[in-house]
Amino acid sequence: MLKVNGIDCYYGKSHVLHQATLMVGKNALVGLVGRNGVGKTTTLKAIMGMVPPAQGEVQFLGASLSGLPSYKIPRQGIAYVPQGRHLFPKLTVMENLQIPIVQGELDPDKLEEIFGYFPRLKERLKQKAGTLSGGEQQMLAVGRALITKPKLILLDEPTEGLMPLLVSLISDTVQAINKRGTAILLVEQNLKTLKDICDRIYIMEKGAVVYEGTPAELEAAPEIQERYLSVKV
Ligand SMILES: Nc1ncnc2c1ncn2[C@@H]1O[C@H](COP(=O)(O)OP(=O)(O)OP(=O)(O)O)[C@@H](O)[C@H]1O
Ligand SMILES: [Mg+2]
């Protein structure tokens, strides 16, 4: 479904991605992990056309996304939940959910699905997003990504800074969304979360993808975890 083929990205003269390559199959839940600053967020921004690759290509459903302006990429069926959530703090929960709708009305079934995952959002529809707790804001960010019925969701560290109970809620929900037929590329620092829910895991190091394996394969490779993630096994 999604193919990131040997992309190189720069911020000015700073060369950040080096031939980064990864794939997300139909209905797959794929993890992307790596230390701070290795280029995980940049990879997602490259897919969304926000940091266009200088070399290489991103393909989605068999078509190249190269040269497509970033505002057109969500219309291809890709939703993006950026790191740090990026909600509209002065708008209410409901208004934030309505933002992605360019034409037509909110699908009531989709709304009910979102409230099924996150009942707390339903209780806070008129509350300003900026006054929600960190966990509630993350719920809203994930909920908002569902509104356009994407085929693929890119999630950048959705559990960052949340307490363990909320980490489980978000990761269980990500898995439930995936089981309902949406492919997911999940960036996480928390290797355990990835091992629990992903089909496959990629590891990035210095702007390149250096490892790919199933959770079981990664589990059986403690030297990889230690070398790239400083995990003591
Ligand atoms: N807008 C920018 N301008 C210049 N350099 C940037 C910019 N954004 C990121 N970088 C640099 O690019 C590199 C990769 O950053 P990126 O945000 O992709 O890493 P990351 O793996 O997502 O890190 P983290 O785990 O901390 O979120 C880092 O060295 C970072 O400092
Ligand atoms: Mg990041």
C-alpha cells in the first residue's frame, strides 16, 4: 500500500534522511522506532509531502506521491497525527473534529466509532481543546485522523508523555482501528508498545532504516535492540 523507496531529505544543507526505505502493506500495523533525532518524524513528513524528498520516491496504492503538494496528500487517503498533536486549542472538541471535513457533513457512524473508542471526548464536545488533559488531547488527535476515513494513518509518538494507563488505552485503540481495516504506520519510542501490537517493526539510525523484523524476530535479537535502541536485554 505504502512504499517509501530510498528517500533522501534535507533541511537546508543538513542531510537528514539517507536512502530511507520502508513498506506498509494493506491492513498492516507497522512500527518505526529509533533514538531521538534519527529521522522518524522527517520520514512521516516526507510521506505527507511536507519535506519533499530530494531523491527517491514515496508511492501510495501504486501511484507516486512525488510532486504532489502536501495539501493534496490527505485526499489520497492518508491521515497524519503529528508529534505534539497540533490541535486548535481555542476551538472546541467538536470543532476540531469538523476541521478535516472539506465538503459535506460529519459521518455520524464515524463519530460514534470515535466516541466508542474515547467516550471521554463525547462528554467534552463543547470544551475548548486547549483545556483538555494531555491524554484527552491525544484522543482527540487520533479521533480527528479517523474523520476522513483514511486508508492509512501515520501516527507520530501518540503515547509520548502519557501515563501508563493512557498508553495502554491509546495503543489498544490503535490496534482496534487497525483491526477494522485501516493500515497504520506508528512511530514510537516505547519498544514494548510496538512489540505488543505491530506486525512488523523498522528501526532507524542516523536517517536510514537499518533493521526490519517481526516483534518475535526483534525479541530474539537482543544485540539489535542494544545497538540501535540502547535497550539492555
Ligand atoms: N525543521 C528542521 N530544520 C532543521 N533540522 C531539523 C528540522 N526538523 C528536524 N531537524 C533535524 O533533523 C534530524 C531528524 O529529526 P526528526 O525530528 O525527524 O527526528 P525524530 O527521529 O523524529 O526524533 P524524536 O524522537 O526526538 O522525535 C534531527 O537532527 C533534527 O535536529
Ligand atoms: Mg519525532
